[in-house]
Amino acid sequence: MTGALSRFTNIRRDEIVLTLVAGLFFFCVLTALMVVRPAREALGMQRGIESIRWLFFGTVVVTLLVNPIFGLLVSRFRRFAFVAATYSFFALGLLAFYALLRFAPASVGVHTGQVFYVWFSVFNLFATMLFWALLTDRIPLEQSKRLFGVIALGGTLGALFGPWLASVLAKPLGTAALLPIAAGFLVLAQFAAWWLTRLPTDRAPGAAAEPVPGVIGGSAWEGFRNSLRSPYLLGIGAYVLIVAIMATLIYFTRLQMVAALNPSLDERTAAFARIDLIAQTATLILQALVTGHLMKRIGIAATLALLPITAALGFIGLAVVGSLAALIALDASFRAVQRGVMRPARETLFTVVSPADRYKSKAFIDTFVFRAGDVAGAQVEGLLGRLGMGFAALAAFAVPLAALWMMLGLWLGYAQRARVTQAADAPRDTLDRR
């Protein structure tokens, strides 16, 4: 049994507990997010799709304001303290929105839905960012190549379970009932995070990981500064920016097709949940059996190039066919490769940076830069729509961008390899400043 597990998933026997705990952590985080995400889509659409484009601007502003607060927590407290504080804050926020929907429904209007949309968008990014930040802090590069894909499977199971739970409960219990359920999963995620910080991991030579932890220190704005000064972090930021632009182009196309159905709030919630369920199902095999072998055998550079290739082919197919089925195929394949292959590979890039950059710079890139990409993608899609251009124009924009994106992914993989090669010869503080 152990030999078969190792052969198919690259997990050693002494890594099973670590993998299961990390997978449980991600399962709880993604369940909390995905059980509420359909409600975000439904509430955000109350004033139409055009209002969502402008809500993206609000989200960018909020993420920029929240980053120094998070940076201050990272500078002043130990790992688990600021991890628990962040998840507790979002759990309390979910309970506050539930109380408003449950006990004061008359006061809930369009503006409340917009506030929830922005709040959830921030919650969504910080929750997943914090999981991966803690994971890259605990697991060094060589081990991460083997384990991150399988660990991400826990998140996919949560992303499947959450929409299923939402689709089952949204109509009989109402959308509001989903919020305290999500808060409960965040509490479970904190327990898994606490357990993860106490498990042993590999300490390979040259890996930029430290045993758990003292206070990281530094300034609240350190992540912003380092993200702009380091070519390596700047490259990661550019890669993430293009990911967000591509995902947003697909996202708004999906919103328009669902909006054409003109359903009620609870029906829209259930519809979005079913679409998420279809997309997440396509991720399972990649994470369980493929990703670890890909990163180990073809390398991080080639693995990072797979999503740009998938996006280019998908947009070409959408331009040629132009149907809902083609969109679902593009959405499912993009998200499957993004979450099942690209995300684990991209997260390994942070295993070779300093602890401060794993949390502060990563937070800035995964929240503000990602949401800036959302804004850019939303405006491009809106402009093409106002000009009366269809899927062919969308593909004409997306395909060249995907080519640039692929080259950037290849460069990041080679840059990571160079950092690892030089780590044994260069002082740690010198490497971290590059």
C-alpha cells in the first residue's frame, strides 16, 4: 500500500501525516470560501454586471489598505498568532453579515450586497494566500515539488464540497444560512494550521525555510517595497497579474450567460454553485496523480507554461464555436490547470525567498496585484463589449497575452533554479535582497 502510494503520488511514508494535515487545512479553507461564493455572485449582481466592474475598483482599494495592517501583524506576532487572528477576523465578519441577513432583512439592500461582494473578494484572496504562505514557510522546495499537488487536492475536495453544500442548502434554508457554516469551517482551518506548525518537514540544503518560528519583524510596508525592488518578485507579480486578467475575462463572460437566465437570488446562487461544481471536478485527477510528477520531471518552468497554453487554446475554441458549452469547457480547463497544476507550481517559487517575503510580499502580490489584474480584465472585457466585438476580438487580445505569459513562466522557473544554485554560495541576506 505504501509503495503504491509513493509511486502514484510521490508521498513518502513519513510524509503522510504532514500531507493529510495540510490537505485538511486547505479543505476547510476552500469549503468556507466556496459555500459562500455563490452568494457573493448572486448578491453582487443585484444592480447588474456593469456594477461588478466598478466593485472591482473598490476591492483593489480595500486590499491596498488591508495589506499594511496584515504586514504589521506579521511584523509583531508569531506565525500561528497572525494566522489565527486573520481567520478569526473573517469568521466574525461572516457571522456579522449573517446576523444582518437573518435579523434585519429589511435593511439589506443593493448597497449591502455590494459591501458583501467587496468584503468577500478580500476574504477570498487573503484566506488562500495565508494557507499557501504558511505551507511554503514550512515545506522547502524539493519537498514542495512532490507534495504541493497532492495537498492542493484537499482544497479541490473542499471546492467541490462547498458548492454542493450551497446548492443543497440555498433554497430550503436561504442564502444567509451559508455564512455561519463557512465561519465554522474557518475555525476548523485554524486547528489544522496549528497542527501543521508542529509537524516536522524536510530541511534540504539551500532551502529557504526555517523551523517554526520567531517573530519575523520588519516594517508593515516591507512587502510592497520588496515586490517592486526584486526582479524575481516583480516577475511573480507580473505572472499573477496576467492570471487575474485571463480569469476575469472568463468570469465576466460566465456572468453574462447566467444573467441571461434572469433567475431569483436563491436560483442564481444554486446556478453558480452547479457551475463551480463542474469546474472543480475537472481538477481532481491532475492534483492527485499528475502535478507532482510534472514538477519533478519536467520542472517548474515548463509546468508554469501549461496554463498560458491552455488559455490560448481555450480562447481560440471559444472564438470558433461561441457556445455556452465552449465557455464551460474553457472555464473548466482553465480552472483545472490553474488550481491543479499552476497554483502548486507557482507557490514553490516562494520557497526560495525570505520569511518576510513569503508573507508580506506574497500578500501584496496575491491580493492587490491580483485584484489590479481583475480591474484590468474587467475593463478590457467591458470595452470590447461596448464596441460590439465578440469572442473573436476577445481571443485576439487573449492569445498574444498568453504567449507573453508563457515566456514569463519559463523565465520564473529558470530564475528559481538559479537562486537555488546560488543559495549555497551566497549569504542568505544577500539572496533575499535580489
